[in-house]
Amino acid sequence: MRSIKKPYQLFDDPFRYYTAMLDDIENAQENICIETYRIHNDSIGVKFRDALTDKARQGVQVKILLDSWGSASVSEHFFYHLIQVGGEVRFFEKIKFNFDFFTRSHRRNHRKIMIIDNNLTYIGSSNLTDYNLNWRELVLRIEGNIAESFKQVFKQDFRIYNKYVFDKVRFTRIIKYEDFEILRDVPSITLKRISKRYIQLIKKARDTIHIETPYFLPGFLLRKALSDAAKRGVDVKIIIPKHSDVGLVDILRNKYLGPLCKSGIKFLYFLPHNLHAKVLMIDKKVFSIGSANFDYRSFRYMYELTLIGREPKIIVQLNDHIVKTIQNCEEFNYDNWLMRPRINKFFEWLLLPFRHLL
């Protein structure tokens, strides 16, 4: 495998960034930290586990933090040899059947980062499975000292992996590094760092707003900010998959699309397969890339992480990514939406009270 030399490299093809990640793991000399929502006992999961085991056997420090719900198909036994040679594996908030089972178990660690040797970071939308090999994702590879900031985030998460009560303000402080901001969300109806920052950026937009998200169920304030932007002449485009991997979300989101389209927002359906990238781009000058979906659940109840920045070398690649995504889309048709079957409208109404949980 050939190492990538660019300091900033965007990937939207899972095969390419899995190859790059495994290449970087192979070249690791000191430490590897991985935090992800989902890893499976499949071809990709096994490749990563075996590569990490080899590095731990060579003396590289390996730490992995997995969400116990998202990675329910694996256990400590899956990582037996890695643990035997010194690797550390922790499962975030193991499911416990008790009096607050639903409330507590609903709050998951959805962050996705990998840090290698304090100088290399991967951040984005993708889990480590072969389930998404044909999806359109978005992962950013960064070389540089910002990795030390991501490492601190990982260490904090690794330390509180089984804590339900902690200082939420401290663990969601915005981390600034040069022209970048690292934003973190934890379960909180009041903090919502990412959502609030998005609203600020949307309100300042003058020319364009581009959003890619697999699940689109934004709260009132985000909907209003987007509608207001469209009404003042900003070109607002929201790209969603025609069919995501969560059918209930697809049904419920349709309730919002008509009124938002009427306010001037343009919706595009990505056709080839599932679009799982999570992107916000403002005026082709400011971007956000990370794990957060554009929905109630991500902004209120999940542990999320996103990188906001203005780096021109990333902007150029991201603009190219968005253009290619749009080339594989069809426009939302308002007249067809008006004529959708009554059964669809019934299920939209039926699911509406559960919009915070989907």
C-alpha cells in the first residue's frame, strides 16, 4: 500500500479510506487510538482487528473505544488476541436492564475518530464495517499537531466510557486550533454545541449553504434558520438519500420537506445507494465534517464530534465532493409531495411524537 503525502485528504469511497487507514496503521510507531460507533465481525472489522493486534505485538500502544450498542455484534472475545498482547478495548455504556433502561441506553457514543502517533487524524462519518462499502461517506485525513487535540478528546472519552454523571460543560468545551474548531456534543437538551454553532453559521450565510446528511429531522430553530436564509436569497441545497438505511426516518422526514421546499430550500435525492456523509458548507468558505446527523437525536442525545474550519485545501476538495454528489441526484418534486398517498401522511403523523428518538 502507498502512503498518502497530502496534509489534508478527503475520502468518500469506503474502500479507499479503509486502505489508507490500514496503511497508516501499518506504519504506526508509537500509539493508535480509535473511537467509533460500530465495528462488526466481518471482513473489514477482522482486517482492522488483526492489523491492530500486529501493531500491539510490536509494542505500539493501542486503545479502542466502541459503542456497546452500535458494536453489539462483537465482544471482548473478538479482541482476545489484541488484549493478550497489551491492547485496551472499552465498550461505551454497556446496555443494562434497569429502571432507566430506555433513557440511559438511548444515549450512544456516535463519534468516529482515529489518531496515530500524535500526528495523524481521521475524522468523519464512517464506521469500520463492510456494511457500508457501497455507501457515499466522507472522511477527512489530517496530518499535523491538531492530532494532539483530538488525542485529548479521546483520552477524556476513554476515561468516562462507563460514567453516566459527569461535568458536561467541561467535556463539551470548544477546542480551537489555528483556523479549526473541534465541537463536541453530549446528551443535553440545553448545551447542543453543534446545533447552536450551525445556526450561527447559517444566519451568517450570504451566498450558499450545502448540507449532506443521511437523516434529516432538524428542530424548529434549525428549520427557521434555513428557511430565513433561503428567503433572503441564499442558495440552500440539502442532499439526502432517496432511501436511507432507516426507513422510518425517511417516512417522517417527508412531513418537513414540503413546507421547507415552499420556503425556498432545495432538496436533492441521492440515487445510487445510501448517502451517509455528514457535511455543512457555508459560502464555500466554512465547512463542518464529523459524525453528527442533521436530526433531533444527534443534537440532543448522542455523543457527537465535528470539525469546523476554513482551510482552503479542504474547501477545494469538499466543493469537488459536493459537485459529484449532486451529479448523482434528482430534485425533490413539490407537486408529487402534495399528491403522496394518504397512508404516507398517516404514518408521518403517527411517527411525529417519536421524532426525537429516530
